Amino acid sequence: WSMRRPSISLEQLVKIGSSLLNRKGLTEFALKDVAHEVGMRLPSLYNYIESREHLLMLIAEDTAKRFYQLLSAAAQEGDGTEKIRQVAEAYLNFAWDYPGEYELMQAPTFWCQSSAGPIFESIFELVRQLTGDWRLAPEVETHFYRSLRSFLHGFADIGRQQGFRRPQALESSAQFGLDLLLAGWQEYLAKQSSISR
């Protein structure tokens, strides 16, 4: 009589790994904990994955797909700056709800070397499409994208570290900050438009 080894699909392993990553964070994420979660010994885990980095790359791919779908769905709501607001809100909610996966997305090692790379290109393209009505010059579009991303990343990090103590205060501050950022850009564009006339 021999004890049957628990069987698990790669998709389940990614899901369990993602959940653990969100609870522990990237630096504390360890395969021994993943093995414990799925009810198997660590050596048995290597029948499914090659290494910690391999599992993190699989998680990065899955995370990038889910993140893109979320932003893409948000981009269908409203028009003009309202679309940008919806996408920004979806971005921040993802970062706050899935802190470990968001942290993983900030580590180029994991998405540059996996099939998540092209998905991230799609995310950049999605954001570029949001400003299509503004007819931005390429270098201005790059500056807008960087300022928006820096703003969102800053608030995402504050939320992940439980800054502001109360979620409502964080959300209203993020909304207020985004309104200011967008108003500033619209004022800038209006000035540029009057100069070019």
C-alpha cells in the first residue's frame, strides 16, 4: 500500500501561488509554503515547476492577463476623461486587492522574460488609446502616460502599505489627485492649442 501523491493542475498551482503571494509579498514568497498549501512535500512540487522563478513567471503571465482584462473592461465605460478615471480606479483597486501580484508586476525580471511582456505592451497601448481624442504629439503622450503611471503607482504603494489608515480617505484622496492631474493636463493642452493657432 502506498500513499497517493496529491494531483494538482498547473492552473490550480498558479492560483494557490498567487493567493500566497498576495498574503506574503514577493520577498517572503517561498516554494515550501506553496507545497504546504497544496498538501505535498517540496520535492513533489518540482514535478510541476522548475523553480521559484518559474512559478513566479507563470503567476506574472496570469496576473498580466487578468490586469489587462480588468483595464480593458474599465476602458469601455464613459468617454474622454471619464474613461481615464475608470481605468485609473480599476488600476488602483487591482493594486490594493492583489498587493503581491501588483508587486510582481513591478519586477521587470518576471515579465520581461515571460510571455507577459506582450500583454504589458497591450496595456500601454490601451492607455495610449484613452488619450486618442486629445491628439497628443508622441513625446507629449509619453509624458502624460508617465505622469499618470507615476501618480497611480504612488497611490498603489501607499495603499499596499496601509498608508492613510482608512481606505475611504485613500480612495477620496486618489480621486481628488486624479482630478487635479487631469485638469492640469487639459489646461496644458488648451494653452498649447491656443499657442499653435
